[in-house]
Amino acid sequence: NKTTTTTTTIQHHYTQADVDLLQPFCSTCGSILQSYREIKRNSDLIGSLEQNVQERTDSLRAANQELATANQRVTSASAAQLEHFACMSHEIRTPLNCIIGLSSLLQESELNPMQEEAVKMIVSSGDLLLTVVNDVLDYSKLESGNVEIRIQRANLQETLNALVHSIAMKARSKNISLRTLFDVSLPEFFRTDSRRVQQILYNLLGNAVKFSNEGSVIDLRIVLSDGRPPEKAYSPSHKNGSSHNANATTSTENDKDADNHAFIRFTVKDYGKGIAKKDYSRIFEPFRQATYETEKVFGGTGLGLAVTSKLTKGLGGTMYVDSEEGKWSRFTVDLPFNEPPTDPAKLGEGLQNVVIVLICNDNAVAAQVGKSFKECGVEHVRFTSSDEMDSKISCEGFLQMEKTYVYLGQEDLYSDFAYDLLSQLTTHCVLLTFGPHFQVNNSQGHYRSLVQVLPSVLIKSITSYAAKRPGLARSDSFNSYRSAAGDHFQDYRILIAEDNKINQKVLTRMLTRLGVEEMVVVENGREAVDMEAEQEFDLCFMDMQMPVMDGLEACELIMARTRGHRQATVVFVTAHVSPAFERRCEEAGASGYLPKPFNISDIKNCLQSVFTIRDGADASFSMSDDDDDDDE
């Protein structure tokens, strides 16, 4: 039996309709296959890219870790370097205190010309060494980013007092005059770091004295400003170090900023050899000066302007320099200013019924003071001598009986006869004097200088005297300008806590020279605490680093004592100079801080400040006890 299989081929004929139907389907299938191939290829590419990204991420993470480690090493090294400089500064300041302190005592002694010259050279060398130490330490802090800026309400007059007097004395030794020009709209207070402002101005004024020609003038001008840079001035903080042209400002900007006092501008101008424009950028580089000749002739570390520039930037300000070679140099510092300016018209309201009789033979001083009086609407008349005043006030109709007259006289032109005549011819007369010495004993108030006082401070002070309120006139800023004559330091008892024998002798000799009679010396903080608890002292000079117990702990224990007599006022006298340490002193309860090295003038100023505050507190306490029911 055979089975036969037959294959039948069936032919299908596709119509055009079938073709039209299948063609898009086939095309779609082809697109799907193509897309699949691209997806597969992209997936492989993405996987490869992800792998590369991961590898690079790991590499970057490792690099960042290495950078963080390196940065930590740099930070640690910087901190160690700064600590090293601080320790070095402390170690240098301790013996330097002996050199400068004893030298200042020798200067007060009777010396023959050769000895006097030798002592002057010792003092000058000590001051130079102190400047070098301060510059190196400050620049190290600024470079490492560890400099501390403390913005707070500051008294501009107090900031300028010691600075201006110190520079004026320094300039006088070279027969150079310091001319101060203050805007009448400057208020007494504004927000800044006053210590840093002093440092900036001291560097600039110190350079001005150094590079000025003998017999010339240095100008210190302080005004309110809109912040536009001086014409053709160079700023180290400006990009590309290019000069500025104030004339490039559009008229619209001029109109917009005309009344904008957003900055306080400090300008120091000297009339020396000047600076070439090509050297503008060089003078702000550390350890560099304008030329090799400058470095060789004038010396110095070359850090002053580098430090000043960085401090200005740290205060949020800008620094400029411009110069005319062979004639003058001018440095300008603009700092932020957020206080309302003083209104001259309002400032002079308290003197509407007052006539100021100014007796001054210095035309420049008289013109400057007279300009301030005029801007404030204060009536005044100026005479060049007492004789001239006598002849004028004797004329009928010159004096007005309803007015209060303030005799504001130059101390070396004062005449008892002239003042008595003015007093007899008027119903109310006030005697105020000015000059470098306190020569007029019956003066109700004395100013060291009329032009080194802010106009607002001067006019407020005169207003208080004219209103028979001398207590108000003797504010802190005014007191700092009074002569030191009449100090009675022999009435105070002082405790000295100091472990260094040489520093003990330096301090006790200075205090003895100043008239202090009762002093007790201890060698550590524990002894200071015990001695202060046993006996009453007005003031305790406290060192920081002492055996057994350091100064900070001793100060805290003294301030914590509540039983017995009144606590002594504590002032730290130490070679530690950081702002952080100054804050720790304040937190411990100290009333003052005197860095080493110091001279006899520093100790004298410290005693005056401390006892003014302490005696004022005593007076307030006594008044409150005796007159509890009266309102001030």
C-alpha cells in the first residue's frame, strides 16, 4: 500500500488595495527596527558615558579631598606661622618695653647734649623696632585672613586725639607743621573700627613725615564724600590697576550723587619728592618701596602701605594715591559712612545770643575757625592782640549788654586787664583759652588746639560753657584735649601684678616720676587677688602671663568679690596685642588695656583716663546718696 502526498500550490494575487495596506505596515516595522537599533546603540553609549562620568566624579572627589587636605595643611601652617609671629612679638615686646620705658624716663632727666642725643637715638631705634614688629605681625594676620575687624559706634574725636598729637610731635622734630582741616558737617560719632582707622592714619601720616621736606606742611583733611575717586588717582584694589578720571562721570550721575554722603574721606597730603606714576602699583607691594634710592635713604620695612591697603579693604573702603612728581603726594581713604551729617545751622542754635571774641595772631587758624563759626551762624569777632581788643570794646556801642560774650583767647596773648575789662562791660562773660600749655590758671576751659578739634565738638563745648553748664562741656572727647596740669596722682594707691623684675622697676619708676607715692608690687595673680582683698587700691596694673595664676583669672576673681571695700580698677599691661585678647580682658572685667612697650606718656594718659572715669563714678554715687529725690 502506498500513500501518496500531494502538495498543492495556491497562488494568491495581491490587489493594489492589499499593497497599499501592507506598504505602511512594512515601513512602520522597518522604522521600529531602526529605532530599536538606535535605542540599543544609545543605551550602550549612555552606559559608557555613565561609566566615564563616574570615573571622572571619583577622580574629582579624590582631587577635592586632596585639595581639602592641602588646604587644611596650609591653614594649619598659616595658623602655626601666625602663632609663631605672635609669640615672637610677645618675646620682643617684653625687653623692648624696658628699652623704651627707661629711655622715656631718661628723657625727663637733666642730660648734657651728648647724653641727650644718645637717648634720642635709643628712643628712635626703639620706636622703629616696634613699628617693624607691628608691621610684620599685622601683615601676617592680613595674609592669613585672621585679622579681626570690629565695627561699632566710635567717637571720631577720640580716635583722632592721641594720633594727631603724636604725629604733630613727631613732625615738629623735623620742623614740619601738621595742618588739620575738618568738615563742619562731620558728626562726633560714626560706625567703624576706630583702632584700625588709627592704624591706617598713623601709617599714612608717618610716611608723610618721613618723606616731607624739612620746614614743609602736611595736610590731614577729613570730609564727607559721595565716594567718587579723585581725578587721575590710582587704587590698588581697582581691576587692572588703572587710574580713575573723575571727569568721566556723566552729568546725570553728578546730579544723582551730589547730596549723597555715603563715605567719610580721609586725605593725607605731603609736599615732598612725590611718586612717579609708574611706581604707583609697586608701593603697595609688600617689602617693596618706590625705588631702590627710597629704600636706601629712608629705610623701613616696605609693609606700611601694604598693611594700610588691606586694612582699608577690610573696613569696606577704598584707597587711592595720586602725586605730582617733585611737588606732592596725596593718599585718600574712603570708608563707609551711614550716619546723618551734622546740620551747621542746628549746631549753632545754642549760640544765637552769644558773641565769641577770638584773640589769635595766627591768620590760618583764625580763618579756619572763623569759617566754621560763620557756617554755623555764630557771631564772632577776631582780634590779633589784647591791646587791639581793649581799644575796640572801649568804643561806645561796640558791646551789646544783652549778649553773652565768650573770650576765646590764645594763651600767650592773654591779658588779665583785657579780660577784666570785658567782664566789667558785659553782663555775662566766659573765659576759654587755647594753646599747647595750660598757662591761664583762671580759665574755665582750655583747648590744646582749636583746629585739631572737630567743629561740631568745639561748638558744642563752647555752647555748654556759654550756658553755664561746664560739666556738659567736659565730655570725654573734650577732656582728652585738656592739659594735664593739676593732676594729683599722689592721692591714689596702685597695685602692680608683674613677675618680671625689670618691668616692675620700669613701671614703679614711671609712677614715682608721675607723683604716685603708694605702690604695692606682687609677682603673681594669686598674690594680687589676696592683696586686693586685704587692702583698698584705686588701680591695679595686671600682667597677663604670671606663675601660679594668670592675669585673666585674677581679674575675674577681683571683679567677683562683693564684700568689703570697693574693687580696684584693673588695667592689663601686657605684650599680648591681639583684638581677641583685648576682648578677653574686657570680658574678665578689666577697664583698660595698655600694650607693651609703653612710655611715661602712655602711663600718664592711662592714669588720667582711669581716674577721670573712677572719680566721675564716685561723684555720681555721692550725689545720688545726698540728693535722691532730685531729678537731673
